Amino acid sequence: MLDFDDLAIIGVVLVVVLSSSYTSFHGQRREPPSVSSTIPLVGHLIGLIQHGSGYLSMLCEKYRDQQIFGVNIFSFRLFVTSSPAIMRAAQKHPTAITLEPLVKFTQKQLCQTPRNKLVHLCDQSYDSSILSKIVHDTGPVLAGRSLDRINRIMLQYLLPIIDDMGNYETVDLNAWLRHTITSVSTNATYGNSNPFKN
């Protein structure tokens, strides 16, 4: 006879198995297929915790035959691609991707915005939040032709800096990358009025 502890364990296992099979088989038809993990529901989360963003590269290597696939973590789906064509298509269609969760995370973690200010930024009691408006207004500028134009300008600034690297015997790659990327991206964005110059 099974006691209460055994029944509870069996119940938890059944819930995990059924919910993982539900999320993998009931995705929308237009969405890419999901890849499974060894441990249902949390396997991909454990992989991300252990390997960081390198885990996604590992999945791309493992599933080379799929240009794009979904990664299920609980009820959240993350879409991963290693196809340059799909990446370009996503960049050229700014409505296909929303940056709002990323901006909210950045405000919270990197900018250390206090909770009460973050709540105000994300408040949607009046139509849409300030954060939504910022993302909506900047999205079209940061994608498609505008992004291509900024990238071309960045490359014009970057090529002479790369050519100049041959004049040095050794280079602190981390410091060089930080300085160079900051310099060329702010020059491309601000032009002659770049407040970060030098």
C-alpha cells in the first residue's frame, strides 16, 4: 500500500511530465518546434545557470539541422537561431521582436533603478507605460535601414582603428574592445557632437 509521501511524489512527477508534454505539443503552429531537455520544465534553466549564454550555443551545435527552435522554461518560450538569414529578417522587421522586457531588465539590474521609479516607468494605468512608449518610439529607428546606416558608419570608423592595430606589439584585447566599440558606436550615433569623444 502506498503512503501519502509516495502518492505526493507520484503526483508531482505526473504533473511535471504532463505539463512538459503539454508545452512541447501545444505550441502555436506558426512557431518553430521546441527542443526537449533531459529534465522536463527546468532542464534548460539549469543549463543556462550552469553555462550562461554558452548553453544556447551548445543547443545550436546539438540541433544543427534546425535553423530556429524554441526552448521551453516553465511556460516561457525562448526562440534561438544561428541562421544569419533569420537574424537579418528579424532585424529588418522591428515589430517581430519586442525589446521591452530587455529594457525593463536593464533598468532594474544595470541602471539600478529604484523599485518605486521602475513601477512608475512600467505603469500602464493610462493607455501604455512610459517604457512602452520609449520602446515603441525607438524601435523603428533601431532596426531596418536605420540600423544598416548606423552599422555602415560604425564600420567606416572601425576599419582605420583595426588597420592601426598592426603598429602595436601587444594589445589588451578587453580594454581595446571596450574603447573601440564605445568610440565607434557613439561616433556613429552622435556624429561630430559626440559627448563621449576622447
